[in-house]
Amino acid sequence: MIPMHKRFTIKNFIKLGYTKKKISEEMGCHRNTVRNIELENPVKEKVIRNKSNNCLDNHKEFIQELIDKDLSLVLIHQKLMMEKNYQNGYDSLRKYVKTRKLKPSPVYIVLKTEPGEEAQVDFGYVGKTSDNYGKHRKTYVFEMLLSYSRKGFYKAVYDQKTETFIDCFIEAFEYFSGIPKKVKMDNLKAAILKANFYEPEYQKEFEKFSEYYGFINVPCKVRRPEEKGKVESGIKYVKNNFFKARKFKDGTDLEYQLHEWQEKTCNQRIHGTTKKVPEILFETQEKNKLKRLPERRWENYHFENRKVSSTCHIVVDLNYYSVPYKFVGETVQVKVSKNLINIYFKNEKIAVHNRLLTQGEYQTNLSHYPQYKNFSQTEYQYDQGQKMKEIGEHAYHYFQKLLEKYPYDWGRKVSGIIHLNKKYDKEAVNLSCYRALQFEVYSFKAIANICEKGLFQEPVNLEKVPVIRSGDFERSLSYYAQIFII
């Protein structure tokens, strides 16, 4: 039996929100005994558990201080036992730290950079905009920010390819009229093939480019954007202060507005951190500290292998470029640069094209087709006309009438009439054309029937030709009987 004074004490502990385990340990009884006393309580009160009624709450600041020092939970538990007389086990501490989500407080060091020492680079997605061809495309903003003066260069692009990345770097360096000693960037696929703390694996083309311009790549640690906090803030700034409040007609309009904002607003404002105007700070203290640009601009290109199709074309970036017909079925090497497509076969240049900026377009050099395929519409018309003239004067006159009556589909009719020369002599075909002209009938079948039935030898009785008056919609059968006599 539990004495009355102990029962009274247990009930008070229950009201205060103590757990059954804690009460049983304090009172030296079984938890079931505590449970039975709780059920005996006639007062139906809602027991409010005091979640913060944990003895570790009294040492929260002490625990956080040890966590910030990067001590393990085992060492923290030992220190609590030694310095704070903590009596509970290690699991209670582990659960407490987990449930309270105690983590080391982030501490960052402000790194001071000298003029011309560093630039930071990043890409930011800004939504979809219309390009110069009316297509709605995903758009990114590239930013290069000089860490000392905070002068920034911005450019809107539609992809994050290595080629685009290098083009943006070149334009940024030319905008600053110089090159910083090092460039700090995120682990972008355009530059870093594989992120590694000790030795990142670079894109070969980007690595060659950085060596040519003489700057050092400094990739940030994975998931540590604070290491390039200046440019991170710059991306937020351009998103919130430029893209949110504007609309753009096309890619050219976007480029123009972004440049105007960059020159008249972004680089002319008083910077929130430096309290100075970036443009003035750049011109007076940083510009002359940058490394000089190389005499020759980097030629940004890459090679691809493509197979020539039966249409004498290859596909590059979803566009089609012609290749001389003798290379159909061969694999050729394509040098893709910003403005040109150079095509090689066994180190010999066989074609060159201006690079198309849209998709699904053809760029064809007609000389790449065999001569028998290489006829323009005008050349083909002239050639067919000459063949009809060789048949005779009436045939050539009939050809001109077919051009007039059927400007878009005269070709097969004329080809059929010319083909009749293989079966009938030129005189027969010529006279057949004359008979059809008299009756104003213009078709290949008419000429073929006249030749087949020998009607070209029959005289034409023009007096019997019915006159078509305004309002008549069809000819009488007697009209056609004079052409096709059965």
C-alpha cells in the first residue's frame, strides 16, 4: 500500500505534467502504480504536458556553445556530467539535440579583396522570354561581378552550354577592358565536369580558355553558395530590380534594356556594402589593376562528328547544312564556332556556312547537288521551253499557253508532251498542239488523244467551233466531238 502522503505527492506530480517514468524514479515505485493513482483521480482535468520541462533546457545555452565548438555528443555528455551534475543518459541528450534541432551557428569571415584581384560569376534563371524569332524560351542571366569595386556585367542567355559560358566570359572581360587574377564560380557543368574538394575536373575547352586569358579558376565548395556571396546578392538584385518590373518585345529589346539598366542604374548606384558608386570606384582604383587583354580574341569553337544524309545535309543544333553530294553516307567533322559552321572530310574543308540561330532551318548551297538536280525554277522553265521549241512553232505556242493557264503545275503536262516524241514524230506532236490551240483545250491527255487517233491530219473547221458567251458555264458535246472523233 502507498501511504496517503505519497499518493498526494504523486497526484501533484501528475498535475504538474511529470512523466510516469520520472515520477516512479522520484517516488521509488512502479510506473503501473503511478498509472493506477492517475486513473483514481476523480477530477477530470486536462493534463497539459510541459514540453520544456526537461532538465536539459536549463543547460541549453551551454549545450549550444559546445556544439558551436564542434564537440561530439559524447564529449558534450561528459562535460554535462562533470560541470553541470547531469544524471541522465547519453540517449536523452541525443534525443534532446535532435528534437530541438540544435546546430552549429554559421560563422563567416569577411574576406577583403584587393583591386583587380577577384571576380565572382554565376547564372540565374529569370523565367521565359521571347527571342528574336517569337519563340518563348527559358532565359538565364549571367553575371560577372568585380569583388573590389562591385561593378557588374550582365547578359541574358538561353542556355548554359560551355560555348555560351565562354562567350559570356569574353564579353565580360572586354567590358571591363581587363582580366582579374582569379574568378570564383559555382560548380557549373559549363566549366566543372566533376566537383571535387581537392582537385575539380574541368571542361577541357574551358580549361584551355582560362589558360589563354591567364586567370585562375576558383570553384566553390559543393552547396556552399556563401563562398561567392557577392555575386549571389547580385543575381537577386537583377532579378528583383530589373526582370520583375519589365516586359520585353524580343531578345534584342531585352539586351538593350538590360544594358541600359546596367549602365545607368546598377553600376551608378551607391552600393549597400561599400557605400560607394561601383563605376567611380572601378575607374579610379581597379581598372588599371586588371591584367591586359590578349591581342587576339579567343576563337570559341568545338568539333562534332556528323553523318551526311541522302539529302546532302548534316544536322547541327537541330538545323540543316548542305554538303557536296559525293560525301553522302560519309562521316564528316564539323567545327562549330559562334558565327560559322566549317565542315571537313579527312582534314580537308569541303563546306562552310553561316551558323543559323533558330532551329529547324535549312542552309543549302545548290552547287552541292549533282548537276541534274541543280535546276532553279527559271532554269527548268527555260530548258523545257527549248525542248518544246525544237518540236515546232505550235508546240512552243502551246507551252506558253500552259504557263499562262497553269503557272504552278505546268511541269508534268509539258514533260508528257515532250515524252510523246519517243512514240510520234515531231510534226505529229506539233500539229496536235495546233489543233488543241484552235479549240482552246490545254491538257496533256488532249494532245495524246489527238496523236493516237491521228486527228492532227484532219482539217479544222473553225466555223463549227461554238462561241463561248458570257454566262455560259459549259461547252456542248459537239465541241469536243471535233477534237476526239471516235
